[in-house]
Amino acid sequence: MNFQISSLKEYQETYKKSIENPSEFWDEVASHFYWREKWEKTFEYDWSIPETKWFIGGKLNITENCLDRHLETRGDQTAIIWEPNNPKDTVIHVTYKQLHSKVCQFANVLKNNGVVKGDRVCIYMPMVLELSIAVLACARIGAVHSVVFAGFSSTALAARINDAECKILLTADGGFRGDKITPLKDIADEALKTCPSIQKSIVYQRTKQNVFWNNKIDVWWHDELRKVDDNCPAEVMDSEDMLFILYTSGSTGKPKGMVHTCGGYMVYATYSFQNVFQYKQGDVYWCTADIGWITGHSYIVYGPLASGATTVMFEGVPSYPDFGRFWEVCEKHKVNQFYTAPTAIRALAKHPTELVNKYDLSSLKVLGTVGEPINEEAWHWYDDNVGKNKCPIVDTWWQTETGGMMISSLAGVTNDKPTFATLPLPGIQPVLLDNNGEEITKQKAEGILAIKHPWPSLARTIYGNHERYKNVYFSAYPNHYFPGDGALRDENGNYRITGRVDDVVIVSGHNLGTAPIENAINEHEKVVESAVVGFPHDIKGNALCAYVITYDNVDESTDLINEIKQIVSDFIGPIAKPDKIIFVSGLPKTRSGKIMRRILRKIASNDVTNLGDISTLLNPNVVEEIINSFK
Ligand code: WT7
């Protein structure tokens, strides 16, 4: 496959061509893949419906691109290096041939358990090799995978299973994370009490702990494997058939099941992977994300494997057995491209640089970040200590919804600039809009980020709720895709993402809607109402502050604070627990009853000098009271 841009000039020319003649540009890119049948039309869209289609009429199976295609050329090359949570455990190197065989075999297990094309399969697993195998096995037979991050609670898992009406659950007895074990089977059992669509639960044995067994639905992964062979022809999929659903938090209501389709997603995840990271054959690439997030889907599994790369999959956490773990793994596997999140960098930067310096990091060529804006200090720490000032840093801006990286430098090809995601990838047309939705044409400007033209891996809908898809992404600014972020642009056209402009807070790189957290808190019998906002936090980027109104005569005790934290943890997961809980008698509201989160954010951030005009509030006095309760 050769669509790697190798100079700044080539980037400029390619970008220009991709905008002037998108059909020709994307036809060329897509021609590097293996299609069972070629597409008839490159794309078609109408964002008033909204509807977007790519490589229309094309037939393919993404696993033939990720696996079969490599068998002759690099069958014995390592596809995945699996690094265990505990460094004393055994590393697994799985070649393309072996991975092909394992995926086909597990695809047959799925078939044996009644899964057919179009069925939804929920995957709630730790970062074991079998998680990648499961994802690919679904794709092999045209089943739609819905991976749920193994840190989510049983309530969150059940909501996702039910929303997509999944037929099968793939889980494990437990998962290792640092010195802890997550009791995944217990959590799943709890969830399944309210999930009538699940017919079978296939359980992978990882921790070997005792688990409850329901003979009606539970089967062991290893028992099922014995019943099948590894011969499984790929299902021929239409380019616009569903490949997967992945849930992301919204600012209101339940999580949004973003739907990605086969053809466009494959093309864009792979194209962006190769260009941003400048992956060269034989390189070892490592993305530290979990496959429970889009980063893992696109840049641990699909993008790298479709490129014939060697991709590292890491079961553990950056802090175990100590804060040098990432660098130990980089040294051990001679990692060339390393991709992580700003929150991890900030956490690691708190520890002595000795923990970095004791490892040989000379194999590193490219560093990357994703998930939230990276602050200047963290950027320089990364550049100085990890990259030794010789590795370009790609700051990649994108979303679950975009499927692939949208704004980023191309490592060593276009320039990077601390705290800037920099330039759009070919085919991506970002614009800045003012508050009236008018495009700001001045080069140096700040505004609302929007995208003007479709690209292949845009999520096509929210599963089961196209109306919501339209409202959230295509209604505020007609004819644009609205990602929910603000940005500024410098005199050279570089973009810097300034943060969310809606009620989503990015905590440790996790996208958390404030509304579902408020809903959870409001479930507590002593709570009348609550408002959750983000405030800046040294390591997490943002942390959450909950303002809570309780019923009269309620004892606003530490116990209550802990109960509220627990309820959030139960409903959503430990990642959503607020750092601060402040009891108040009222919340600042507009006359129409809308909570003024801007004010609450400022107070939580200890920035009360300029709260703006509060005289129009329904209850201006409450502001003073809230400020005082912080003192
Ligand atoms: C939101 C999307 C893309 C995978 C991880 C998060 C923020 C993401 C950056 C970046 C500044 C960033 C945005 C975006 N974000 N990358 N490089 N610089 N902000 O996926 O959970 O869908 O969250 O993450 O606010 O909208 P996600």
C-alpha cells in the first residue's frame, strides 16, 4: 500500500487535490484495498437528512484486508505483540497466519452459538489478546460488535446491551489491572438480570477466580473453541453495512451508540494511521489506549492490521509495577511509534525522570497524543524526556464520531507546534464559525469548530435514534458537521482545540456527559437536584464538581458524600466519580430555568472575579452563597 505522504510539499499538493477533487482522491486511496467488488460511486451525501455514503455498491470484508491479504506477503510477521499486565507473565507474539486462524476459529464459535450477519454482539472484556480476536471474528461474519469498556458498571453495561439489543455477550471471569482484579463476570451477571435479548454469554478464563455459573446462558470460551475448526470464509459485506457500534457519552440522556460502516471506516482508519504515524514496514507501533474506546478500534486493531503493521496490545496500566512501565515496554519491544493520552503524560511527569531515563528509548521515532488538549508543560516533558527532542509529536484531534484522526501533523512531514493539533488531514475541511454560524474567513481567529465536507469514516447515525444524530451534529450549523469543540487558528492555518463548547467534560481523556452523572446523583433519595461541571485538574485535565441540593433536614455528612460518589460509580463507573461535592440551597438559573453552568464552572475553578452579569438570574443571591460554601 503506498499512499504515504513524504514531504510538506506533497502534503500541500495532496490536500489541495483532495478538496478540489474528492472523488478522484478517495478513489485512488481506496484502490489500495482488497474489495470483492469495486464501488460504483465514491460518495453521496445530504446533510439535511442527514445521510452520508461512501464507496457505494462496493463489497468487502475488513478482515480480508486485515488478515487474509497479508498471508502470502507477511504471514510469519508478528501482527500483535501482547504485553501482560504483570511484566513477569509471558509476552505473546502472534503472527498474521496465527491471528487469521484464531479469528476464523472464534468466528465459527460465534456461528455455532447462533450469531448471524447483522446480529449485535456485546464485548465486555479486559485487554487480552482474545478481545482483538473477538472484534475481528465479529467482523469476519458480519456481526456488529459493540465493545463496552471493562471499567463500566453493570448499569452502564446493561443500558448499552439493551440499547443495541445484543444477542450474545462476550466477557471474562475477571480482568487484571495493576494490582487489582475487576470482577467482570460478576458485573456482567448483574447486568444480565435486566438484559432479555442476551441468549448466550461466552466467558473467557483469565483470572481463574470463582464465578457464578448460569447453565442456561454461560459457556466457557475454551470449551467452545474445541468444537470448531479454523475454516471460516469471510462474509461479503456492503460498503455501507454496519461494522460496529461504539457508545459515547452525550450531553443529555443516554449514551449515543455511534454506528460505523465497513468501507469508509476501513479506508479512513488505515489511511490516517499510515500518514499520521508514518509507519514503515517492520516498525513496532504501540497505542496505549483500551479497545473499549475508539482509539483502540481504529489504532490498535483495524488501522494497523489493515496496514500489515506490528501492533502492541497492553493489558496493564502505566503505574504498575511502577511509573516506569510504559518505558520498560518501549525498551523491551523496541517500539518505534508510541501513542498515548495527555492525562497519562501528566501523571507520569509527576514522577522522577529517572524512571524514564533508566530505559533505552532510542527506538522511538514518533510520539502521539489523543483525547484532550495537551498543555504546554506536558508537551515539553514528553518531548524532552521521552522523545529526547528528536521525535515529532503528533497531537491528533478526533472523536468517536469521526472514526479517525482529523486534525494532526504528519510525523516529521508537516510541522508540529506545542498545544496545536495543527493541520487537517487530506480530505478534511475544518472551518471556524462565529456564534451566528457564519464562517470566519480571517486566518487568525477563534470560534466554533465545524467540518464542511464528509469524509469516509464519519459515523452514519446513532443506533436507533437518527433524529438525535441529526439534532446533535447537524442542526446547530446547517450543512456542517458540529463536533462540539471550540478552536483557534493561527496565522499559518494551524488549529488548536480549546475545549468542549457543550456539556461534555473530558476527564482523564474520558468523554463524560454531565447530564447522566446528574441523573445518577438525583437517584439518591436525599437529593433534590444537582448540577455537575468540570474544573481544571493537574493530572486529569478536568475533574468533576457536583453541586447538590438535598431535602430539608438532611444531614450533609461525609457519609452522604460517599454515598453520592458510590451511586455515580454504580450507575456509570468509577471514572465518573466527582472530586468535589458541594451542598447548596439553590442553583443559579436563568428565567427559563436553565442552569447557568458557566457560573458554576467558574466557581468550581476558583475564578470568581468575572462572573458576568448575574442580575438577570432567577435567583442571583444564590451565587454569593455558593461562592461562600467553597471557602
Ligand atoms: C473529544 C472526543 C478520539 C479518541 C479519544 C476521545 C477531545 C480528542 C483531542 C486533541 C484536544 C481532543 C475533544 C473531542 N479531544 N483529541 N488532540 N486535542 N481535544 O474520543 O471520547 O469521542 O472524545 O475529545 O473534545 O471532541 P471521544
